[in-house]
Amino acid sequence: MGTEALARLAEERVDHRFKGLPPDADGLTVGELAAQRRNLFTGGFATPVLALSAERLEHNLRLMETYAARHGLAFAPHGKTSMAPRLFQRQIEHGAWGITLAVPHQVRVARAFGVERVFLANEVVDAAALRWIAAELAADPAFRLVAYVDSVHGVELMDAALRGAARPVDVVVELAAGEGARTGVRTEAECAAVADAVAATPALRLVGVAGYEGEVPRADPERVRAWLGRLVALAVDFDQAGRFAGVDEIVVSAGGSAWFDAVAEIFAAIPELSRPVLKLLRSGAYVSHDDGHYRKLTPFNRVPEEGALEPAFRLWTQVVSRPSPEQAFVNAGKRDAAYDLDLPFAQVVRRDGVERPATGITVTALSDQHAWLRTGPEADLAVGDWVGLGLSHPCTSFDKWPLIPLAEADGTVVDYVRTFF
């Protein structure tokens, strides 16, 4: 990755744009503030403030690096989760093949920080975006981008926008996860028609097949494995038909954060093809994990012998109202916390430097700037207390915080993670 661009992140000035940071740090660079190693709880940070655990982040990075290597998988973690170039760098340092992204703007962010391999898990038909991609490919021979195609008309639009490009855009046919699922080609016959359309244009080069098993209707292990089997069979059929004759490797890609154990199992049985196979896993939520949705769905629950991810986010809030023994309010709401899959979870209370479990405290609702807490008889909670909340769905946690403190277990903030949404 581009070390100069990453280094410039440390030169950005801290100011009103970055909520939760110490007001008296205004004017310092991010690097200068990090060098002070302030404490999250005593160093002037203002609630609400989202923190990422330094130790748990490192644990998760190492665990997925080990998992992918153990199962012979290349790994392109989905960058839409964090949109944080410094985390992209950490992921690549931990063995990632490249970064998966969802839309062209995200690719622009990755390219601004020197990411050399991008898997674009969407069909792109925007002419301006395609022209920019073509220019990036022409300007940097080391840059590789692989994108979805999922319709003949889409291929025609891509061809029109890319005509005359110096390098073809590598594409994979996206196999839909089933009727009523999200994007992708519904049948194998239609997949062949899309592949034929790709072969008819020099602007595109077919390099493989891909899809997202998380969209399998009524997903369970049997249905997910059956769909993955269809994906592998499609790659085999395409190869036998000579569709990959001009490539060095065949890309077969799947893998969200809920079923990567099934991906590892089915991909391990891919037969020998005419070219080496890049078995590309794309799970992204692992980097921070969470205390709700992915804690329940993670494949490590099914294969505990492989390890366990650790939730790395905690949103620190402060009690600003205690109107009755049964109710309290803290100063973080929908502007600060993920709420699309689960409400936050009250985990710990801090008072006078002492941390204890948030016994008898439940988050029941969010307003824009407040969380509603139900407090039972055993809840010891007063105005001014700090309440640490666990979050569900990291993809909608990162996007609310442009600069996130990276804190060690004792609260020492050792770095800051800049996001670009």
C-alpha cells in the first residue's frame, strides 16, 4: 500500500469534525495526539466516544489470517465494513490478497491509499466510474481489479463505456443465491449467455465465477452448501467449455461472515482445472466482530476448535438523566450506534475509575441522541456514570465515526483509525 498516503493520515489536524476526541486537542495532528498516549477515561475524551480494542483487533486479524491459510484460501476482506485505509493495511500485512469493495467510490478510496488488488463485488454500469477504472488500470500495470457481471445488458453498457481502453477489465459472472435473492444471474443457462457476451467484447476478460452465499433464501448449512456446489460446478463447466483459455488463474469467490466454514469445505473439493484456482474468501465483519448479529452467526460457533473472534468495539456513553428508578438515559443514539440489526447492549458501568457489569440495565430504544435504558432494582446507576455499550453489525458502526480511538485494555489510546464513507 501507499506508505506516503497512510503517513499523511497522521498529519491531519484534530478539530470539531471528529466527535468524542478531547476538546483541548484541537490543532494537534493525529500523530501528535497519538504520541501523547492519553487515557480514554481520564485524558479529556468527551462522551459519547467509540473505541476499538487494540488487543482484540490484533487477535481477529491473526485469527482470520490463520484460518484462510489453514484452508488454502486467498483472502480479500470486504472493506465496506470499515472503509479505513489503516485497517486495510493491517489486513494486507496479515496476508490478505487484496480488499473487496462494493461501489466505485470505495475503490477510489482504496486506490488513494495504494491498494493494488481490488475485488469489486458488484456490477458497475456507470460510464464515468468505468472510465475512471480504465484510467487507473492504464496508469498502473500492477493494479488488478476484478468486478462482477450479472446481465447481458450490463456487459453491453460496460463495453460501451470501456471501448478503446488500454487494458480489459477482469470480470466474474455472479451466480445469484436463488430466486428472490439479491443480485446475480438466476440460472446456469443465463450465466452462459452473460459469459458469451463477455467473450464478444475486448473490453472485458472473463476470469471466473462468484457470488454471496449469505443471500441464500432460508439459509441453513444444507442450502448454503448446495448453492456453493452450484457455484463450483459453474466454474468447472465454464472451464471445460474453454472460457478461461486466456487467463493465468481462475477466480472462484464467495464468503461473507456467516458461512465461511461452508465456503472452506466446498472450495477444498474444487477439482483440478485447466488453470490454477484462486479460491477467494471475502468476509469483512471479522475485523471488529460485534456483540450481537455476528456473535450469533459466526461460523466459529460451529467450529470452536478453530478459535473465536472477539468483539472489539465499545461505545462509551454517559448517564445524563435518571428520571425514575426504572429508567435512565445516556447521551448516545442513532447518530452514534448501530441499530439496524439489534439495539446496543449495556455491558459495563464506570464510576470513579471502577468498572463493573451493567447488571439490570437494558437498552430498550434509541432516539437521535439518546439511548433509553430500562433499569431493574439491582441496577446501581447515577447521573454522570459512564456506560459501555456493545454494538451489533460493525458495518453500521464504523460509518458513524470518522476518527476512532484505538485503545489498549487499560484505556491507553495508541492510535486513531480514520474512516472514509
